[in-house]
Amino acid sequence: MNKLSRTMKKIEYALGLTPKAVRLMGCKVRYGSRFTFHFMNWVSVKAAIKIEDEGSIRLGEQVQIRPYSEIHACDKGMIEIEDGAFFNRNCMIVCRGKVHIGKGTAFGPNVVVYDHDHELKLREGGYTVSPVYIGDHVWIGAGCVILKGVHIGDEAVVAAGSIVTHDVPAKTVYRNQIVDYMRSIE
């Protein structure tokens, strides 16, 4: 088994699927039109890339995804990750609409990104979906949660542990106001 064959086996294992079509011209692997991957990327075999229903994922060049991270596009979700993005351990992106991550953006460990909320009446099912846009060269600290409808501008910094529920302007530092005491339980 040559080096290329071993690399293809690793990709198939990491994706949990057998590609429908493999195209080596330009050093790309395509899973139909639903997944684009460059050989210049580093994706841990312990990371999970999941595509369900009509979802799609596009990884730019030199993207790094560390172990135990999960990139998940379901329904008609579309995830675009630009060149040079970095995901530390245990990051998770779950997309039902659209998530865009800009060039050179870095995620600390345990970052979560959702572009949807569950409807309040869980038994009836359904989701409220709104796109998430994260600009170029953004730094997102450990343990952050980024929720639907958020736009984070270029070169912004999101402090560790923040829950981002509204837009963050470009070239700013965002952190949550910490509340030590809310109310007593009686």
C-alpha cells in the first residue's frame, strides 16, 4: 500500500464514509459536491466530520482540526471554513443553515458554534435557524459558545468562557459580564 492509499484510508476513516468520487487533480478530495478537502489540511483521525441530508462542508487550505472536534452539517446546512483556520481540541460546529469561518481564525479548546435553536415545544420539533459569520483572523478563547445570528468582525478577540449572542464589531475584544450572584434558591 503506497503513501497515497494510506492517506485516502485515513480520510475515509476520519469521515466515517467511503467517498463517492475522489479527484486528485489539484490535490483535492471531493465527496460529491457536499465535501471539499485539501491534502494540505491537518485533520486528526479522532476528529469527526459529519454530513447529513443535504448538508455540505468546504474546508480551505491549511485548515487544522485537532482531536475530538466535530464539524457537523445537517439538513441543508452549509459550513465554509477558509484557509488557515485552526480548531483546538474538542471544538464543535453544528449547522442547519450556514456557518462561515474566515481566514486565519483560531479556536481555543471546547468552543461550540450553533446556527440554530430548538423550538420551545420540543415534542413538536423544529428549529429556528440564523446564519453565523466569523470574520478573518478572529481569535476565539477556550470554552466560548457562539449562538445563531452572530456576526463577528475581522480581527476581533472573544475572551475565554464568553457566550456570544449578539454581533461583535471588527477589531474589538468581547467578553461576557460575569454575574456572581443571581438569586437564592428557597
